[in-house]
Amino acid sequence: VSEYIDDIYHYYWVTEAHSQALSNYMSIQTEITPHMRGVLVNWLIEVHFKLDLMPETLYLTVTLLDQYLSQVTVKRSDMQLVGLTALLLASKYEDFWHPRVKDLISISAETYTRDQMLGMEKLILRKLKFRLNAPTPYVFMVRFIKAAQSNMKLEHMAFFLIDLCLVEYETLAFKPSLLCASTLYLARCTLQITPSWTPLLQKHARYDVSQIRDCADMMLKFHKAAGKGKLTVAYEKYSRKELSAVAGVKPLDRLPH
């Protein structure tokens, strides 16, 4: 694959540039709210973690969920079905194996039937025109982490911060590449890695510090609130030793000047 890597990333940058921001899609929804989306995504992070799926599957799941919700008005009672089906599709696309439909139905406490899930799978595929290779935060993060010449702790901190963003509807105002650049900048600042932004990172991420500060400020707000309230799965996940227990790292008071 390595010989195609530049072509693949060119595709992601171009696709992202032509994609509409999904930040206002709740205006078409009548029964669901940003908070309900947050509760669902928080739960999907937990399901994804328990099923031990590939990391990229989680980010594609949330991207497919948002793309579908931006086009289709969904009943509150169907929200979990859309989320689980997005997870099924994402794992078929990204994983070596995918969960069985019956396992996902039992995870939903038998709220839905096999036919409902397979029907939803067809609906989502049709609505998204069978395009599942979306530029998710994961694809940019992997590239930027390489440019950051990072260690495991920085990598875990960056993914912790991006997972905190997944449950927050307001992050949809920012492109995935900008989210990832901001995440890496905030992670480096938080872990007191100097310089906080490098020429190599600027080259690969295509943003300078002035372009990422607003987004990083928003993320810092989420970092300070992590572990409080009800949507704490990411915090619990990244409290584990194998993820460098980065959830225990104290957030910054403010971004450096």
C-alpha cells in the first residue's frame, strides 16, 4: 500500500474539501437532539471497545451516523438502530471480522429485529450512495501522528482528546483534518512537549497554530469537563494502564500564548 499512500491522502484531502459541514443537521430533525446524539455516541464508544474492533471502525461509525442523520429525519425510537447499523457497516468496511447481527441485536436488549437491522443497513447504504471511504478523523490522525514523531503517550493523549470530541455535536463545525491538527497541538501542549507545533507537522497537517487555536480552545473545554457528567466512557477507557492512563493527566489552565 505504501506506494499509493500519497494518492490515498490526496483523495481524503480533496473529498474533505468538497464535503459539506454537518454542523447544522439537527435543524432537519424533529425528535432527536444533540444531547441524544451524544448519549448514543458515548454508548457506541463502549460497544466498540467491548467488541474489541479496530480503532478506525469507531471513527467511521460516527461519520456514517452523522452523514445519515444529516439527510434523513429519524424517529427517536430508531436512533439506536441507526447507530448499531452504522457500527455494523463500519466494521464490515474496516475490520477483519464484523459482529454478527444477532450479537448487535442482543446488545440492544432485543429492541430491534434482524429484519429491521438489515433493512436499516440497506437504507443507510442507499442514502450514502454506497460510499463508505469517508475522510474520518482517524485517517488524518494516523498521518499527523507520524509527522509528530510521537511516543505512545502522545498518541494515546491525542486519541483520548479526539474521542472526547466524538460525543460533542459542536465539533461537527470543524473539518476532520482541523480537528486532528488541533488535537495533536493540544496533546503536545498538555504533555509539555516543545515545540508544541513543528515545521514537519505544519507541512503534513497544512495548518499553522493561528488556524488551530479556536478548535484547540473548544477541545480544552471538553478536556476540563472530562470524567464529569454522564458521558464518561472515553474518560474511563483512557484511564486504563494500556492506554497510558492519559485521562489522569491534568488539563491545561489555558493554551500557551
